[in-house]
Amino acid sequence: QDFKGKYPKQLWGLFFSEMWERFCFYGMRGVLTYFMVTHLILNTGGHMNAVQANLQYGATQAFVYAFTFIGGLFADKILGFRKSLFWGGILMIVGSAILAFDPFPENNFFLGISFTVIGTGFFKPNISTMVGSLYKRDDSRRDAGFSLFYSGINIGALLGGYACIAIGKGQLFTSFIPAQYTWNVAFGLAGVVMTISLITFLFTQKTLGPIGLSPFRNKEEDVVKVVRVEGIETVKPKEPAVIPVKVKSGKGWYEYAVYALTLALIPVIMTMVAKTEYTDYFMYIIGPATLVYLVYEMTKHTWAESKKLIAALVFILFSIIFWAFFEQSGGSLSIFAAQNLNNVVAGTLVLDPNGVNNAANSVFVIIFAPLVGLVWVALAKKKIEPNTVIKFGMGFLFLAAGFYVLYATRFFEVVAGSGIASLDVFVLAYFVITFGELCLSPIGLSIMTKLSPQKLQGVMMGMWFLASAYGQYVAGILGAGLSEGGENDSLPQKLATFTDGYYQLAIYALIAGVVLIAISPLVRKLMQEVK
Ligand code: GLN
């Protein structure tokens, strides 16, 4: 096995696999709200109103990320990362196929969405964990690897987010797609692309050595293979093995039980997604439940390992705040973009401000993630790379600066007193916020893989994404508060209400960053040798 080179070839395999999965996911996510308001035929006969659609959207997003915890847990305990990823991918394909066939009736729609939700839960955390397994514990290429992987995420997000809605709305490939089938094709495309993702992974897994195999294996030779692999930490006697080397044979049926359980969960998810108040209950329960579970796991691990888990928890808790602010982009910022921005960038380019709101972040990530990755490697060479806690703190400082720029849009009206602010300044805000994301999100994936003991890799990655679920959930509440300004307010009044809100978020982000940097010595102590 060779995981060598600045970016190992296995990383590229995982990169493309995740890129296509994100195409499918963001493609679906991008059409969700619009589709529910304009085309979905409810059991009552009509379409959904905007408020309900927003709540439903928030609920779906929260469930998606909440199920990553369950996907990670089953991967650790029973399926292994590879099988989990496959199972998730297949569920996502089935979800898209249901929607491609006939998405319009309410029941079909929510059935398809539920498959996608739970499929993502099995896929998303586990591919990230496998990226982490490509590196030894103290490998300085790890953060850079995750930065590159993060570009892949955003290429997929950008392409899928653009293509599915454009096809659905009948703006793309119009000469090939009959007008009445545009939505079928849009959902179908997501499924086709997801199939490409799984095929890519099929080839990649051949090069992965023991990474991601199930802890339950019946065949002797799997185990022998693990022991023979050289150059991977698994065989180092002192470190915990990447894959438990003991064969736990005869437990193959556990695997089928997981598949059966997943399918049994589909109607439950359907009900919960459809009734958004259930989402509230679910969110009240799942977080505390995972904490209790983690404490239980800690009792089975050494104090040194537990301290690392506590450090991981600090990162996870701070990331909730980060995502709650960051995810304004899908909520209040899209309303802000629709009503308070002009549509010209750099004096010449005419662009739809909502399109800019959806795409700017991904474009900046694609351009700058590899650069930021290289900066970390260069700083590491000079031995001045900031540690993870400081990087997280920097993430919040960029976030604060970005929200300050959003606040400042009020000083850049295209015509004084019009309430229409400059799109250029808005784009600048996204530019700054993206650097915050790059200091926190890929680094967060990376640090989860460093701080978690081998047997909890999947669970901890799931918890990292669970923070995103809470972030999305809180983002909706914050966004609703920000958008509260009266419907009949004038545009300048609306501009003032939004930007006042962004000013407050800037202050809170600043405080979070300062607090994190202030407690960094403490967190570093918990992290011990991990940087
Ligand atoms: N945009 C990133 C992704 O899709 C991060 C999402 C998140 O953790 N909230 O993977």
C-alpha cells in the first residue's frame, strides 16, 4: 500500500466520490424549497406556502445532519466505513429514482426525500473518516488533504446546486427535455450522478488496503491482509489498530439487521419531516442522547483518550455557533439578497443576487481551499503552523469580519436612501466568510479523525456533523428573527433591520473567537500530543 505523495492517489478517489455525492445532495437541497412551493401537490390539493416550506426545508437539513451520527455509529460498530458508504449511496439512488419517477404527489416526494436523508447519514461522515485514515496520526499533510477534499465537496455542491434547479425550471437543455418532464430529469440526474459516485468508490476501495473494512469479517484472509500491510499505523504494535484484527465471525446477520432497521426507519422519517414540530422534539433529544452515549464510551476508554474526546466536544460545541451564523446563507441572506441588493458585480457583470448568494461561497472555496492547504503545509515546514484551536479561533474572527462587511452594506447603497445595497460589498463579505469556513470546517474534519480513538472514528465524525444539524436548526431560528421586520417596511427600513442583525452576529462571532483563543491553552492540554 502506498499512501505517499503530497496528495495520495486514494485521496483523489475519495475526492471524486464525495464530489459526485455532494452534486446529488446539493442538487436536491437546491430545489427543495422552490419545488415544494411551486410544484408539489399536497394531499389537500394545493401547494405549500413559503413559511411552511422554509420550516420543512430546515427540518430536512437538520435530519440529514442528525442521521450522520447514526450512520457513523453503525459504521464503527457493525458495517465498517465502506459498506456504510455503499448502503448510504444506494439509499440516495433509490430516493432520487422515486423522485425521478413521479415527484409531484406529496407521499412520493417525502418518501424519496426520506431515502435521501438517511442515505446521506450513512455516506457523508464515513467518507470523511476514510480520508483521515490515509494519514498517520501526526502526518502534517492531513489538514492539507482535508482542504483539498473540501474543494471537491464544493465543486460538487456548485455543479449540482446549479444544474438541478436550472433543469427543473426548464432553463437548461431545453431542446432535449420535454417541458412536462423537467423536474423528473432534475431528480433523475441527481440519481445518475450518485451512481457515478459509487462506481468511483468501487475503484477507489481496491487501493485502500484495510481502510474501512467491517469489524465483522468472516474470512481469515482479510485478517492476514491487514497484518501484512506495511507502512500503515495498523501494524505498529503500540498504536491501536485501524481495523480490529480479531475476527468476530458468525455475526454476519448484524449487517442485515442494520439494513432492515434502516428501511423500517423510512416511514418514521417521513412522518417526522412532514410534521416540523416533531423536528423540535427530535432536536431536544438527539443531542443530549449522544452526550450520554459519549460519556458511557468514555468510561470504557482511558483517561488520556477521554480527555481528547472532551477536546473534540469543545470543537463540536463551538462549531454549532459557527454553522448557526454561516447557514444564514440559505435563510435570511437569501431574502436579503432577493430584496436589498442590486444585480451588478464589478460594474459590468449582471448577475442574479440570489444566484450569487448560492454560488459565491462554493466558488471561493474551490479557488482558495488548496491555497489555504498549501499555506498550512508551508507554515508547518517552518514550524510556525498555528495549532487547531487557534485555527478555529481565526475561523470565528474571519466570520466576525465577514458579518461586519454584511453590516457595512448599509453604507454602500447604489442610490442613497434606496435601500438597495451594493452586490460587490456582499460578494466581499462571502470572500471573507469563506476564509473563516476554511479555517474551521476542513480542519474540524481533520481534528475529529485525530482526536477519536480508533473504535469511535465514525461516531465522532457523526457528532461533528450533528453540530451542523444544530447549526442549521439554530440558523433557522436566528434567520426568522432577522427577517421579522414588518412585511410592509420600506426597503431602507428592511436594509437597516437586516444589517443591525448582522452587526450583532459579527459581535457574537468576535466574542466566540476571542473566548476560544483565550481558552486555547486549556484545550491544548486536553488534546495532549495532538496538534
Ligand atoms: N459544506 C460542507 C459540506 O457539505 C460542510 C457542511 C457542514 O458541515 N455544515 O460538506
